[in-house]
Amino acid sequence: MEVEKANSLNIVTHSEDPKIYTISNFITDEECDHFIEISKPKMKRSVVSDEKKGTISKGRTGENCWLQHYTDKTTGDVANKIANLISMPVENAESYQVVYYNTTQKYDQHYDAYHKNNTDKSKRCLRQGGQRVITALVYLNDVEEGGHTSFPNLNIKVKPEKGKLVIFHNCYEGTTNVHVNSLHAGTAPTKGEKYAFNLWFREQAVHKIYEYDPNDFLNTGPLTTSQLKIETEKKVDEIKPPIPPVIEETNVIELNSSEKEMKINIISESPFISEIENGLTSDECQTIRKLCTNGKKQNQLRISYWVNNKNEEIHPIVNKIAKLMNVDSKYFENINVMQYPEGSCHGDHYDAFDLTTDKGKEYSKCRGQRIYTVIGFVNENKNKTGGNIRFINFNKEITHEEGKLVIYKNMLDVSEVQFQRNSKMNYAIRPIKEGELYVFYMYLRVKDTSDVEIPLPTILQIDNKLKSINTIPNVFENTISNQLTSSDIEKQLQNINAQLEILSKQPKQVSVQEVNVESKKTEEEIEREKEQKENYHQALVNFYDKVVVDKENVKVDNRKVLPEGLFKFRRCVPEKDPALLEFFYRLRNSVPQKGILNYENFKKNYIADEYNPCIVENVFEPSAQEKIKEYFHWAIDNKKYTLGDSQSNRFKAHNDFMTRILHYEALPLIEHLVKKELVPTYTYLSCYIRDCELPAHTDRPDCEYTVSYIIDKPADSNWDIYVDMNKEPLKSRGRYRQYVNSDRKPYCKKVDCGPGGLMMFNGIDHIHFREKLDADYYYIILLHYRSKWSTYADTYKK
């Protein structure tokens, strides 16, 4: 056993082949206690992988739960610390698996890695991220007796001690084949209890689909010594000698390797916005495009790709931009490339976070604010009338050119909240008129992945450094021309501190006119007051009166809510809207309840809470249901809706006009189910076709109550939605790429209903998914609601 010191860590090496070592006190007692505290409520009986799914086994009798890396700041910091130690990105790690064993529980001898062969189990277990190459195990408490991690083939036993980290490699060096001596077991405590977590690192990012390399030898077990020698020699024979470098007269790296001159244009001095012509070469743009693989579809058929800044081809490009700004590249997020197809755009938005809101504080918890943005155009599109960047508050447009960079500051220079977002920095990408446009986004953060903050003087120099591009032929040279001197920086810091001192200490000046005037309301107070006054039921009546009776034109405006604060919608089927609207109006006025809902449902009592998804059949009057079905079938048959979005291959529309009408029509029933007043937030038409799937995800904050209304489906067909009964600690996270549907199905409730029925559940903190659709179609409207500030009032009760 060897003991070595590395960066003040005492590393004890237990084995060289496979590599096994431990580090005591790797995480603090407080961090250990935190993991236990947030895991206890989520613990379930552990399962093991078999040919089809995860099953309960006599060999594994403990309990476990799964935690995301960034469940909170502590879990994020620990994940990054381990990843940095073993020199692998966090993206390659599965979620934390926190485990618990008492004196009756254990985990018998097993391998963490999977045998690579053609079995269903192997394909399923390796599908996302490939092989488990390294295991990181951390003990979270001191075990009174027993509870060792044993490696029987090596006669090694690791004693569980609070905060101790165990690292072991699962494969033979240079391969992804299971190392026979990585066999290990978690023995039962003979006294007391044991808490620990596993963090398994895969070959590649876990969100990437893994395919076997045809040159990678499949096997049903570990390589023999002779096989390993043969394969190693084969790899050595294939190595080609490196091409000798060409020695230039100067050892200075040229910033601009093309013949085009790099030039900066200042769009705005304050806030700082700049464009850099020929910032990247054509070869560099091609490299970025080449690395755009495994993209995910978003709204308007945009495709989003993530490129790791540590990639050997991308790293020099990131370093080049970093040196343009005179910053360390470690403070950049990974590059996000967006592929915009013809007709798509990117709406008005901010890059930075509002640090005065809970959401902004949450998003900035791990790496701080996005203080600067770098945008790069990486392909040539000859049509310059579309696809340009428009800064809304400056009436400025920046045209796209291959290789052009746009760099701007997102934060305020002086603010009571440090690094607060500049509210003037919202912008949009205009619609692409023809062809497609590749644009990358890279954000400079306040902290690196190790939680080290960027020095404030470095931030203060960025603008001046960029301005110097036009006057310094090579910014990689060791020069300080046109940069701030130490004295300049000191003066700026003193000035900022002085202004902050004034902001924090200056008493509020009250004029005579302000006496007895109410203090300024917060946005939340204004919203609450507005919602308390709003009668959404009467608003629908008013809408019918204006549009059907008074024959006012229905205006389409996706940014404003019309008319009179009621609807935000898109109009996709103008040919059919007037007739169906008139039919609803006549039906509403011919029945006692003054609506198109089936009144029988109000005579029933329903249980509707987060652990009991609710089903209501025959939501609307039969004649209304038949008209609704005819309307949407006709619209789909006549291609009125877009096919495909970021989640599934479905006909879709956000806030479609007729779905919004049904949204408001259904409101009294949903309030009857949940016994409170609600706000109808938005709708999403989701008309699925054969072989569609719905990936595991949670919904947006405005989807407190997710209602799936079934327009139509084939007779005798079911397509269950699985709702996980485990409540997620982080609401509205979105996609869960590491979630294994088959493993979690035992902990889910599956829900379906007939055509014209609805299903309701809490979607913001309960993961839900659907498996592949084995029917020709399944047409749904997703109706989303959230609680109103005021108290419950059932408008249909007498």
C-alpha cells in the first residue's frame, strides 16, 4: 500500500491494476450530513439490472435513491470536485446513487461495469454514455462495525469512514472491458448503519446515445492476459509518428490565421456591445459545425447542440476568444450551437439572470452570473435580410457573416446587487428567410467549475482589451497597450465602491408630494392584485359577446393578450374557427349551466392530489365533443399544424386559438376538482402519431396542474402516461436524460382515459413519460393551470 500527497490530499493506493485508491476526509462532515438529510425521504428498495429492467434481488438488500448533480450547491460542488480529481467531465457521470444498509442489508459481489456483448441487457445498460469506466464511492457516516467495501480477488477491504472517497477503475487499461479484479461487494454492517453514495463515470456524456465501435472487440467477460497483450500490441502498431512542427521565425501565435483583417466595431459604449469581423476563420467555423452531433429539437424545429470546451479541436478556438477578452477560458460555459432552419427565429430574451428573483438566484447558484456573452456565426448564409441580431432597446441590428463574433456585457456596472442583469440587454434573432444559420453562444461566468471567482480587475479590463483589437496587430503578444493600468483599475474600483456606498447608505428623499402615498408595489404584489380582481369566467363570456354577437374581428397577437386582457393565442385554423365558435355560443345559451361542459361531472366527488392522478370521462357535452373531434382531425389532415418539436414527433401548436377557448371552457371543472380558484396559463396541442415517445420530464412552473384532454384515439387502444410518485426536490427542471423508464415503472402510476376524457396530475415536480405509441394516432390538448392568489369559489355550485 502506497501513500502519496497530491495538492494536500493524502492518497492511499491499494492496487495499481486495476487502479484503486482512497482519500480520507475528501468531503466535510457537513457535506456528508447534507447528503443523508436530503436522501432519507426518497429511499426505496434497491434493484439490480437483468435482461429487461431493474429487479429486486436477494443479493442486494439495501435501499437507495437518486440525486441529480445540481440538486443544490453542495451536491454540485462535490460532483465537480470528484470530476476534477479524476480528470473527467461531470457530464460523463450518472446521477448520485445514495445507498443505505442496516445490519440485515448488503450488496453481494458484483461488477459496476457491464460486459459488452450483443445481449439486450448489455445494449440497454450501455445505451446512454457507454461503459462505466470509473467508480467514485464516498462514505457518509462512520460505521460502528463492519460495512467494508471488499475486493475479494485482491484481498482488499476498505473501512467505511465518514468523508472517505474510494476510486476504482472498472476496466482493463486501454479498453472498456470489465477488469476481473474490479469485482467487489458492499458488506453488511455488523453493528450500526451505513450511508454512502456512488458516482459512476461513463465513457462519454450520459445524455449521448452510445453505439458500439465496430473495431471495439465485444466480449462476455474480461480479457485474458494474452488477449490484452495482443490488442495492446495491435494498438501500438497502429500509432503513426507525429508530423514534425514547422518552425517559424517567431514563436508568437497569430490570432488571425486567415488573410482577412480582424476588425472590431463598437455598437454601444454603455452598455458595451461589439461585433468583431473575421473573428474566426472558415476552418474554425467548419470545426465547430463538424462537432455538432446528437442535437435536440426545440421550438420552431431549431436544433440545439452542446460542444465541450475541453474537446481537443474546440479548445484552441475557446482559448483564442478568451485571449481576445484577456480572461481565463475556464470561466466560459461549454459552447451551445443553435441550428436555425428556414422560417425559424429566436424570440426576445435575456442571457443573464435577474438576481433579485428566486429563479435568478437558483440558476446562478453554481457558477454565478453570465456577465458577458459571445455569439459566433459559423456558416455562410447569403440572404442578409433575415437571421440578424436585434437589440430591442437600441434599435440596432447586427448582420450575420461567417466568422463574425458578437461580444457584449450583460451586467450593470454599478448595482446594489453585484453582477445584476442590465434590463436593457434583451435581444432577438430575426426569422431566417432562406437556407439555415448556425450560431453559437458562449457565456462568461463569474465562477469556474471549482467555484473560483474571476478577479474583478479582469472583468473591468475586458471592454478596453476588445477595443484594442483595431490597434494591436497581435493580441497574443505580451503587451499592455491600450489596456487599463493598475492605477486605472484602482481608480475604477474606488469609484464603484463609492457609488455602492452611496446607494446603500443614502437616506430615501421624500418630497412633500410623496407624503401619505403608498410605497411602490413589487411585481409579485401587482400580479397578485391583478389576479384577485380578474374573473376568468366572465372574461370568456365577454369574449363571446364581442366576437360572436358584436362580430368584432379576432386579432392574432402572440405578445399581447387580447381582447381586454383575455387570450394570448396563435390562430392556425381560421377557416373553421367562426362556425365552431358560433356553435359553442349557441350551446352555452341553451343549457342551464351556461357552458359546454358535461354538468353530470359536477355531481361527483373526485380525489385529486399529487399522489392520486385524477381521471374525468366525458368532459364536454356529447355534441361539443363531436365538433371538437371533427375540427382537429380536419386541421391535421389539412396540415394546419407543425409536425415535430424538441420532445416528440407530434403535430403541435402553442396557445392555438381553439385550444385556448377550450382552456377557459374547462376552467370551472378543474376548479371543482382541486377546490381552489385557478389561472389558465397556456395550452399545448400535442397530436401524436405512431411510434412517438414522450421522454421523462417535469413541466414548467405554469403547469402546476397538468391536464391532458383526449381529443380522440383509436377504439380499444391505450397509451398510458406514467407518473412517478417520487416528488423531485427541484421543480420544473425539464428533461431527465439519465432517468431509466423501465427501472422506475414500479414506482409510477399509469393513467389513461377515453376520447373526450381528461387526466390531471401535478407535473412540475413529478417526472412523467410515455413509452412508444402502438397506435396510428393519439390526439391531446395539454391544458395548464396554476393556483390563483385568492380563495376557492366553485362557480357551478349553487
